[in-house]
Amino acid sequence: MSIPDPAAHPPSLPVPLRAGDLFARSGLPEVLAEYLGEDEIARVRQAYEFGAEAHKGQRRLSGEPYITHPLAVAKILAGMHMNAECIQAAILHDVIEDTPIPKEEIAARFGHEVADLVDGVSKLTQIRFESHMEEQAENFRKMLLATVQDIRVIIIKLADRLHNMRTLGSMPPHKRRRIARETLEIYAPIANRLGMNTLRVELEDLGFAVSHPMRYRVLAAAVKKARGNRKEVVARIREAIAQRLEQEGLQARVQGREKHLYSIYEKMRSKRLSFSEVFDVYAFRIIVDSVDACYRALGVVHNLYKPVPGKFKDYIAIPKANGYQSLHTVLFGPYSLPIEVQIRSEDMEKVAEVGVAAHWLYKLGDSDYAHSKTQKRIREWMRGLLELQKNAGNSLDFLENVKIDLFPDEVYVFTPKGQIMELPRGATAVDFAYAVHTDVGNTCVAAKIDRQLAPLSSPLQNGQSVEIITAPGARPNPSWLNFVVTAKARATIRNYLKNLKREESIALGQRLLEQALRGYALTLADLEARSASLLAEFNTRSLDDLFEDIGLGNRLAPLVARRLEELIAGERGRHPRRPRAIREVFSRYMPAWLGGSRPSPRPLAIKGTEGMVVTFAKCCHPIPGDPIQGFVSAGRGIVIHTESCKNIKEFRKHPEKWVSVQWESDIEEDFPVEIRVYVVNQRGVLATVAAAISEMDINIDNVVIEEHDSKYSTIDFTVAVRDRVHLARLMRHIRNIDMVVRISRKKG
Ligand code: MN
């Protein structure tokens, strides 16, 4: 190998291209000049210069500068006469995804319309399609459509895909096949729904060629051969039709028509037809200048060749779901060949080619008003179609899907395995969990959304991937009912909590009753032996129901215990015993300061995990280590207060409702408690105190700040601590901060 002599071989490439060269060479300016003004073309050029700079140094697999790709995409869209903003967005469509430039910068330079479009395309690009199941493909199409606010995002994406398909050659084979399959499964059907036929046909043939190269080649050869054989016949019929139209004074273009390869293939496959059965149809298109002329042309051809009965279709009066309009008829041609004829106006031809994109063909100014008018017209167009669909009773397929864009009431998200779930808008991770499986919902403790931990209550967005983290033994939280939106989640949580509350009430009721029975030296066995008569007397169906009643506070344990004692006394012919000593029994249910003796040696042990039937009073926030008292509250079970809570005095009148309780020794829960911190007003004081709390690994549940004067404020924190020792350590830690004047625990 020798180093070339630069003098002998002048360098051909290293001269850097001027920024404008690729723009001019792309052929885009010429296409734009057909329908845009000079100032609009200048703005498109600015987008090009910005994009070229952003993608500088990046190359496509083919080795070309990257910017050639967005330019080609823009040119496809210019062919559909999309407006200047859409063309700018097409040129910038990979900038957010592939360069460090943020959406805000695009908005600042080119306005929000362009920035929103680019952002929309980037979001679509991030959604990856992995499953190959057909129903999943359908959901994926829905998801793509549901993700976009502006239908032009989809149109840009389709043009992007078309150019990628045209230049697929540089890709490694396995990637090529994947992209081709995705094109056939996802993008071509979307183009079809939007009525963008020219684009769809090209996507399908390119996709077919790559996904089934052998079949494509065989079929292409067969078409070529058949075409040669029929060339003369086609020319003769075309000529005959054109002549007759001219004689009748109709301005018309007459074209011979051929099915594209993929549609031949699909027809052969789905209807099990031979190649000649599909291909040996002579088809023509007549394009005239008005609706009126369509019907006149129909009369002319029906006069020329006899129509096949029952084959005439008027898609002008009743357009197809994607906006397609034409007259269709079938004729008996020469040599009794069947001839298919489509008749349409130039406008209809345009819609048949570019579908929904035709709505940008009307030249509008670039004001917001004009833009919103275009959007409005599209919406009206689609709504109109919806009406038509209802009346015509055709397949709702297209509208079912475009509707999502117009009436966004669903979201589509991925499971970790790449399945797509459809949920109502506003659905949260908990809804998702229940949609996956009831057990997943019941045991979920956290969620990862797009691989980031997120609150279970976060509403899900289209295209997110959601993973639910479950823990054995975890159970639904009543607060979920505040944010779930699906009926399944709501019903399952409610039902679970109902059962749970019952279980917990039964367990608590049984403990309370055992404790009361001890005052009479009785046991649960004594109760069970006489359950029949007791249950009848209390009008309950089972012992569990009785326990539940007690646990919920609807019935008092001491009274049930006394009734049992009376019953037993009656059986044995003796007077019922007074409880072991009335004073003693009462003392079990009465705090010392109410005149009882010291609490009984075996009070009810509280663990903090009893569930919904034992709650901790919000007025005094008891924590382990505090002397506590329980108060039975009808329907709610036991509420725990601190002995020093001032609300306790309110309950003096009902000593029978007091339950002696004490903390279990090994408690692992955290309990909320309120502390009040007096601080000097100074910048950052809240942050400093909050940081001190976090340093101790303590969660802050709530903060309330109150400014007293220019010098001092109080900050009330609700924090979660394990016990009094833990709280004391926290308070010492906070007291050490200079700006803190005083700190105290808040009590009811
Ligand atoms: Mn691209």
C-alpha cells in the first residue's frame, strides 16, 4: 500500500461541504417552492442549518452525513404539501433523541408548534415494539396513536419510517428483517387507517421485499411476465374508454392500474387464490375534474361496456372510513374480460393518495388561528366519518383507533415482559397491578415506572413500562381507594379490607373477651359450651360474629362476661358472683387517675400491627414508651391515647369503655409523632432542621411553618419514630442546631 501523492491526486472529498450544499442538493427547496412562500422556505432552511450543526459529525450506516436522512424525510412530507412547521419539525425530528439539544431550545428558536412536533416524534421513537403477537401489534398501533396530540407527529413518523425502509440496505440482515416486520405490522396499517395510500403501498412493498425476499422475487417475475402479455389489451381498452369520454366532452385522465406486489401476495394468501386469479383483472382509473363529472363518466363507461350487476359501489355518497371517495364498477370488457373501473375527481384522488395529510393541502397562513382551524377541520372530518360509520354500519376499525387521539380516554403501558396493557386514563400503578393479577395488586408495595421507583399513586402515561414490586404478606392499603380508577382495583381492595377488618375484629374481640372473663375466673371454653343460648340472646349468628361485634366496639366485653356468669350461676342454682371484686374488675378498665387501682397486671398488649381495629389517636400521637389507655369506640375498635392526653377527660363519663393496654416489648413499627421547633428566622433554617432529621434516617410526614414575628417562627414536624428513646435522640440532635431556640413534643 502506498500513500497517494497529493499533488498527483488532488483530494476529492476532504473539502468540507458548506452548510447549504446538502440542503440544495437534497432537492427539497424545489419541492417547497411549489407551495411555500420565500420567507417560509427561508425558515425551513434555518431549521436545516440548525439541524446540520446539531448532527455534525454523525453519520448514517451508509456513511453519509446524518442530516441527509432528516432532509429526505422532509422532502417526502413536502411532497404531501405539509406546512412549513411540519417540514421544520421533520428536519429536526432526531435532534432531541440523538443530540444534547433540549426541547426548550427548539421552542425558543422555532416556536412551540415545531418543538411539540419534534418532542412528539421523539416520544414515539422511545416506544419499542417487541412482542410479535398480532393482538399486541393492534395495541401497539393504538398506543402510538394515543400518544400523539397532533396527528402530524404520526405523519412525520411514517415519513421517517419510509425513508429508513428505502435505505435499509446498510443494516445488518437480522435488523433489516425486524424493521421490515415492524413496518408491515405497525406502520403500514396506520398509514392505511389514515388513508395515506401512496405511502402505505411503498411501505408494504419495501417491507415485503425484506421480510420474504424469495416470495417477493418470484412474484415480481410473475407480474413482469404477465404484464408483458397483457400490455396490448390494456392499451386497447384504455384507448377505447378515453376516446368515448372525449366524444362525450369529458375532460379525463384514464390510467391502467395494477395491484402492488404485497397486496397480490396478501390476497393469494388470505383468500387462497392462484396468482392468475388475483392478477388477471384489468383495472382502470378515470380521473375527472368534478363530482358531477364522475357520475357522467360512469354513464359513459356503462354505455361502452355492459356493467356486471351488483358490482357498482358509490363511495362518493358514502365515503370509506378513511375518507376515501370514488365510484367503483365492474364491466364486461372485450373477449368477456372483467374490467374494474374507479372513477373519481382530482380532489378525491389527492385524498386517496395522501389521506389525512390532504388537510394540509389547503394553503393556510401560519397563524395560530389558521393552525387551529386546520386541526378543527380534521377533527370535524373524523367526527363526520364517525357519523357515516354509524349509518353505513361498516367496520369501525379505523375510527376506533383514531378516536383515541380525539377523545383520549385510555392509556397503554408495557409490562416488564413487553406485553401491552390497556387501562383507563388516570389509572395508577395500583390499577396496573390489579389488572395484571389480583394477587399482584394485593401484595404490591412499590412500583418502578420506566425503571425508576415511583409512588404507587402516580398516574400512568402512554408508553411507560411498569414493574410492580410485591412483598409476601403485604396487603392493600385503605388509602389506595383515594386514587385507583379501575372498577376491578376498587372492588378487590374494598372486599379485601372488609374481610381483613373482620378477621382483625374477631381476633381483637376474642382477646378482649378473654380478658374480661378472667375477672370471673371463666374461660372461652365456658363461653363456647353455652354459645347456643348466648348467641340467641345477643341475636348473633356465630361466635365469630360476637367477637367481631366486641372487637368493633359495638358490644362491650365486660357485659358479655357478666351475662355468661349469670347464666352459669343459674345452671348451678347459685347467685351470680360479683366480679372478683367490683373495684378490681373496674380497675382493669379504668385509668388510675379515675379512681381505679393500678392497672391490672395483664393489660392488653399493643403491637401497632393489629390493623384497622386498633388505631392511634391523632390528638396525642402515642409512641412506644408512653403510658397509654385504650378507649372502645363503636364501629372503630380501640383507639389508643396517651395517659396525658387532654381528650381523655372527655371520656370520664364512660369508664366501662376504657381498656387497659400496654405496649408489647418488641415493636418494630414506626409511629408518627409531632414535634414543635422554635427557630430564629434565617435563610435555610427549614432545610437545616429537615436535613438533621433525615440524617437520623427518620421520615418527615408533614411540616407546618408559622411565623410569629420578624425574628422567630415555629415549625411543626410530624415524624415517624420507633419509641420515646428514639424521639429523645432526635430532639437532642435538633437542639444542637444554632438556629433552634427550643424544641418540644406536641401533645393533644
Ligand atoms: Mn429518523
